[in-house]
Amino acid sequence: MYSNFKEQAIEYVKQAAHEDNAGNYPKAFPLYMNALEYFKTHLKYEKNPKIREAITQKFTEYLYRAEEIRAVLDEGGTGPAATGGDAAVAARPKTKPKDGEGGGGDEENSELRAGLNSAIVREKPNVKWNDVAGLDSAKQALQEVVILPVKFPQFFTG
């Protein structure tokens, strides 16, 4: 199931870098996290070791930058400066909210979005029926309502 995970990750990185350079950290952080998820998925399917190495190197760079942005956001917009060329960008405070809102609205939304993104399962978990302890009645109900009609549709027609 190889898809365009790398291209999607690159698109997210471009958007994240744009927001990052503009000093809009609450928007840049989730974009970096989405890019990292796509890179991680692409690494699973990549066979070429040189490409894997290059993507892994970029992955670690973007992960490091996302951690720096998270630290800046957690400290309320003023945190330790990044090393290298990003020092001026990381030292800049995040943009002020418009319409006279309080400073916590955007930050709270970005934290909720980041938490929601981390809670979404992007790949099929490898859980067997025997791995779930107890809940026998719930397992039986799932078997009758979901699993059996898929396995034997001829028994469940109109």
C-alpha cells in the first residue's frame, strides 16, 4: 500500500516552515507533527537504504525543531533560542491574537489539536480477541453484529 506519503510530508513541511518563519508557532507545530507522521509512515515502506537514511536525517531535524517549538509554546512564547540559523526565529514571540482575544485561546486550541492528532490511530492495531481480557458479552455482541455479517453475508440478507 505504498502511496504518496513522502510528497504529503514534504507539503506539510513547506507549510510548517512558512508558518515557522512567520513566527506563527501554534500553526507550525501541528504541521510539523503531521509531516513527521507521514515521514514515519513512508519510512516503513521505503526499501532504498540511501533514501531511508536521508529521510531519517530530515525526520530528526524536523522532530528537533518541533520540540523547540513545543518548548516555546509551553513557556508562553518566550523560550530558549534555537541553534544555528533558526535562532532569530525561535527567539521571536508568537503572533498576538486578533480581535482582542486573550493569549490562551490559540495556544489552547493548538494543544487540543496536537492532543487529538496524537490520539488518532493511523495504522491498524494488531489486537486479537484473546488479547482483550473479560468483556465477554461485548465481544459476543460485536461478533453477532459486525463480524459475522461480513464473513457470511448470505445469512444476513433482507
